[in-house]
Amino acid sequence: MKHHNAHRLRVCFYIPVTTSWWFTEIISNLIRTLASEHEVHAIVTPEWKGTGLNGSHMRLLEELNNVQWHIFNHPDHHQLRTDASGTGEVINFIRQINPDLTLCRSADIKTPAQFPGHVRYIMEGGAEPMIIGPRSVVLSPNLFDHGILPELSSDQDQRLDDLANVIFDTALNMPKLPPRSEVFEAAGLSPCAKTLVLPLEYQHEENFFRQHLDIEDNAQLITQVVSRLPQDTQLLVTDHPLNVLHCDTSEVEKTLASLKGKAGMLREIDILAPPTLAAIHYSDAMVVQNSKSWTLCADLDKPLLRLSDFATADWVNAYCDWPDFLNDLAHGELKRPDAVMARRWFAFRAANDVFSPHRPGIHRF
């Protein structure tokens, strides 16, 4: 039984999948803020494939006496990034710490499921097209559950509906888009054909979250999606911005070149507007695995085919397999998100889920 002070928590950071940017800009600020009031433990790993920490990272917080660092530097430390549930060592260690709350930055979901106390994943706060600070985060019960809302009272629903009116008037980023013809011309596609949008995932070795994708390779994903499309349907691809900055995209380029007229890439530099927003605005539906871009469908009333084992809220009306989706596409009867619930979800996220790392209100979790 725990005998902690009623307002003092024991917080554990389990952060093996932490890049230097994530630690410097987000997680270090979370640790600093929480350590001012709570007991903090940080379980970290050495640097490997763009993730992990070194001494210079920890020295950013060297003045904090209320942080205990636990460095797992044995040869199999890489398992903490993907699946350490078979070793038992980390699980037993955290059980000894016995935290009230564990905040994870890890692609491993099997191991944290065995931790005591509450477990939350530190995830990006972005929800396009809602305007959210670039360093905002959410503390999610799972990695990629999309659109999930807790059971709310009718009074809470009404409060969210009232808040949604404010958000949709002031906090949605809807820039002026080029005409439809210019968008499709930029991608080398027909403005008259049925079109599906495919936003690509970040394909870099530091992105261990890719292990939860059915198809990790973007070029292979494009090929497989196109192979499913009817003759009268084309694919409009948009790239993850970090792929443009950090990845070799030559295989994607070769694949698209081989599918000229059937698939094309829309780039921001060609239309001077957010490419995924423009793509889904003018298209019939979106295909995603775990991409955050699904939120554009929620806002723009667009159908969604989601190829993932993670949960999607019922109100999204997402398809989970190709046959049903293609049948309804052929008949012009695709299901769409519930508009009222979409607005309510955006409001709930803004009011309850998203926060700045400098001010993490974690007393209710």
C-alpha cells in the first residue's frame, strides 16, 4: 500500500524512444515541472538509432535534486524501444519503484501494460486543422487510439458543444487553398477522377513506432494501395514533413514514376499550401494506418479507411477493410464522420487533453 503525501506523486518517466529534440524541447520540461512538486524517476537508455540519451542531456537537469536517473545500458537495451516484456527486468524494476504514474515515450506497449499505477504515453498534441502549439503534447492511454471520448454527462456534452463553437470560429487553421485544377495538376493527376488521399508515415530508423504499421515501407504501401484501386480511382500521396528533411525518398519517387497517371505526390512547394489539407479537401476519402492526418477527415466530413489494429471511435465511421470500403465507394455511399461528435471531440481535446510541457496538469489522470 502506498503512503504518499496526498498531493505528492511518484512519477516515473519510461523514455527509451526519445530523440534529442523530444528530450530537449518536451520531456526535459515535463521532468523539470513535475520535479518541482513530485518525486521523479527517469528510466533511460544509451543512444541508439537516433534515440536515447547521453550525459549532456541529463546535465540539462543537473540542478534538480528530486530526479533519480536509472540508466539501462546493458547489451539488450534496444529491446526497451520495441518489446522488453520477455525479460521481466524492467517490469520488476518499475514495480519496485511503485509509481503512481508512468509517462512513456516508447513504441513498446506490452511492457508498460504490466507497470503498476497509471500509465500514459507522451504523444504529439497536433490535431489538424486545429491550431495547437508545436511543442504541445497529450498523455494518451494508448499509442494510436483515434477519436476516443470518455463517457460524458449531458451537461458535459453541452459544455463541449458550446466550446466547439468558439474553437471552430477561432482555432481552426483554414488557409486559402489553390483551385482544384491546380492541386491535381501539381500532382500529375486528373481533377475529374475519384481520388483517395494517402498521407505517408515518417520512415526513419528513429521512428520505432513504425513497428505497429501493417506496411512499414512507404513505397510498398503506395504500390499495395494502388493495386486495390478500381480503374476509375487514383491515389493522391502526401509526404510526412520529416521524410522530406531526413529521409531518402528515392524509392517513393521511383514508385510514383512507375505509377504515373494513377498515383502522384502533392508537395507544399508546388501549391504554397498545406498539401494534406488541400488533398483531402478536394478528394473523396483518405486511407491511413496510424497517421494523425485522420483528423482532417473529422473536420472536413470526409470518409476514412483505416488499416490498423488500434481503436477508432465509432463516431468516425471509419472502414477497417477494403471490400466494404470499395463497395460503398463504387456506389457513392461512403460513410462519413458524425459531424456533431467531430466538433465535440475537437473541443474535448482542446479543453482536456492538450497541454504545454511547461504546465502539465497531471493531478487528474
